[in-house]
Amino acid sequence: MNGYAAVLRHVEEELSAGRLAVGRQLPAERRLAEDLGVSRATVREGIRVLQALGVVRSGVGSGPDAGTTVVADPAGGIGAALRLHLATRRLSPEDLVGTRVMIESHSARAAARRPDSPELERAARLLDRMDDPALDADAFHQLDADFHVALTAAAGNTVNTAVMAALRDAIHATVVSAVAALPDWNRTVTRLRREHRAILRAVRAGDGDLAVARVTRHVEGFYREWARHAKP
């Protein structure tokens, strides 16, 4: 195997075998190059790809933060890939919203069986912050994204949580640009606040069916509204 793919395969094998773990550092570039029979430039290229995938973080200088450390940021890597593919216009917003509904409806039902999850407390605090009338649309939707990720995290499925975070990041800029064209943002934000509270109430009450119905209506309804006003 040639090129940076050899570096990726090596790191994958080391992680799978337990010889590498989150928080551990990769060997120095020189050693990796020698072990894999590739150039140091190839090792650096592989490390850059691993950084983009959210698998490692590189630090310069000396001390505990220096070197290349294994991290766990799957949402970052997935989000970067989704944003790039969304920019090609080969991933339709409709399909992304459909995926969100699938993940969030499943998560809402599961979260309703875990009403004591600390993520639900976090979701409630986010809603309190979203009540601030001084928030602009961008700040509101950043908190909105965090709220939906917290609800998904409350279900306890880390894969769904990572994908959900990536989906929200991928469509954030598109949503904010559409919001700018809405005829009455104040009316829209009032409705969104009400819907968010209703979703959280259903989850905390343990009513999975109602939580699913409310989150589905909320996500699909907002998409239909911004789709009507989004720039082509």
C-alpha cells in the first residue's frame, strides 16, 4: 500500500489492536516513516487527513500538548465531509432533513425512556438561553443546534449523536441564509420556542409517541418554511 493510505491503515490497525487509544500519542514522524517504509512527507500528509477526520490533534512545541495525539471527534470529521458534499449540490437538503427526522424521532422515543438523563437538563438550560430576546438568528440557531444534539445525546447512542451534530453543522449556513429572507422572524422564533418546549415536555413525561410526533412536525415544518424562502 502506497501513500498516506498506509499511514491511515496503520493507525486503524493500532487502534483496533489496542496499542493506540484516545489520549495516546502517535510515534514521531521519523519513526513512523521508517516503520512504514514511506517518506516523512507522506506521514505528514496522512496525519493531516487524520486531523480532518477528527481522529488526531497535532500540537507544536514541547510539553504534554506537543506531538500528535489520538482524540475522538467523529462529528467533526463527518461534518466536514457532509459540508463538502452539500456544497457539490449532490446531497439534497430534503434528504438531509429526512435523515434528521429518522435520527431525531428514534432518539426522542429512546430519550423518553431515560427522563433522568443529564442531557435533558442541558437541553432545558439551552431553551432558557434561547428565550433571550436580544439573540440574533445566527446565535439562536447555534443554540437550536445544541438543543437538538442534546436531545439526541439523551438517548444514549453515540453514533446517532455524532451524525446529528454533523448534520446540523452541515446545514447551519443554509438555514441562517434562509432565515434572513423570512417575512416575520419574530413570529417564527416564537413558534420555534414553543415547539422546543413542547418536545422537551413530552420527552420528560416519558411519552415517546408524543415526543416523536412533535419532533417530526417541528423539523419538517421548519424545513418547509425556510425552503419557501431560501435563495435558489
